[in-house]
Amino acid sequence: MTTDTVPTFVAGPAGPGAATTAGRRRRRLRPGRVALGAAAVVTILASVFPVYWMVRTALEPTRDLQAGSVTPWPRALTLDHFRTALAADGFWAFWRNSLFVTLGSVLVALVVAALAAFAVARLRWRGRGVFVLVVFAAQMAPWEALLIPMYIVVRDVGMLDRLVTLLVIYTVVTLPFTILTIRGFLDAIPVELEEAARVDGCSRATAFRRIVFPLLAPGLLSTSLFGFITAWNEFAFANTLLIKNQDSRTLPVWLSSFNNVFGTDWGATMAASTLFMLPVLLVFVVLQNRVTGGLTAGAVKG
């Protein structure tokens, strides 16, 4: 006669995994981590709230804006303010002006900076250290302090009220950062790639164009994003150098006088500000995922 034995399971002591999980939970509840998380939340809210309030005001009808009672969200939605901003006199002309000086300065700065950074990172020539030091000093200099000297120089050469003047100035402003950034990306590209291309018969210029330049894509995108934001949002130089010719104004200058044109129409003013913000936001969304990739992943075997 056989008796069936039912196996029984006895709970043993917790393994090392449970202790590790408990330790992680205790670390997550440390006061320092809580304080850092709270500071991050406050910083995000302080950064996002003005943008939210701008868009909220642009979407709320005028009667609700003039009612005097403030609510966290609009009681009704309307696109009338955006129609008013788009129909404003000169809006599209000023849009084209801003796009011209912004894209032009970004392209010129990228070409000049790529060549200068290649000369600094790959070539050996007398005065290279001094050149890098001068670029660093130019990067740290407050360009607003040079506004009056630049105005005097531009006035003396007869280049006031011209968009080309703004294009040159924006190029000069963004050039130091662009050179230093692209130089850092060039230092991360193995020299062996260029040497192998030159052994195969490529000249230095051909090796740079076919080997190095494609690998610089993340650096070029990141610097172009910085240059685009800087030139698109710049106000001081545009407001100072474009005085007489109102048709040459850019969007920031036009936006500063937008409230004077429409009086107390804050909805139209906020709608114009939202439209002014959209290109920068679009460029950032398109480029943000392309500037963090590896430069030469898999190019050289270890």
C-alpha cells in the first residue's frame, strides 16, 4: 500500500535580490533625492508656465480677456487672434526678413567654422594656440557691450538699414561657439580614417569632404540649432541697426511694436508671439534626436 505524499513548500529567507530592492527603495526616499526632484519640478513649471499662459491668452476670446476674472484655462477657444496677427500689415515681409538673416548666418557660420575647426584640429601651424585663445575670448565676450562700436562702424561704412549687415553680425556672433563645438567633434573622429583615405589616393580636401564631413553631421546639426535660435530671437542689433527702413525690420523688432499697433489687444499680441515661437520649436523638435548619436560608432574596430 502506497501513500501519496503531497510536497510542502516552506518559505525560506529572502534572497539577496529582495535586499537589493529594499535598498533601492530606501535610496529613492532620501531627503536629498526628494529635494532634487522638487527643485526639478519647480524649474520645469517656472519655465513652462509663461509659454502656457501666452498660448492660453492667444486662444481666449477678447470678451473673456476683458472680463477681469482670471482662470487657469480659457473658458472658450478662438482662433480670431491668430487671424488678426496673420493679417497684420507687413507680417509676412518681416517673416521673410527674419528667415533670410537667420538661415544665411547659419549657413555661412557652418562653412567658415568647419574649415577653421579643421585647421585647428588637424593642422599644425604657428599661432594655433593664440587663435584658439582668441576664439575662447570672443565666445565669453558679451556682444551687447559691442553694440555701440558696431553701430559706429556700420554707420561709417554706410551699411545701416540693410539685412546683409545683420547677416554678417549674426555670423560673427555665432562663429566662436560654432568653431569650438565643431573642433570638439573633430577631435572625436579618428585620424586613421583620413590617413586611410589618403593612402587610397584621396587628397586632404577630398578626405575631408568624403570621410570627415559626413561624420560631422551631429556637430553641424547642434551648432546650426544654436545659431538658428540665436539669430531668430536677436533683438538688440536689429532694433539698433534697422532704424530708417521699416521694411527691413525682423520679427522681434516688429513684435515689440505690435502692441502699439493694436492697442490693448493682448490676445493678438500673444498670438503673434506664439507664431514667432513656432519655427524655433519646430527646428528643435526636428533636430533634437539627431545631435546625440555616436559620431564614429563602428567606424574603427578596437
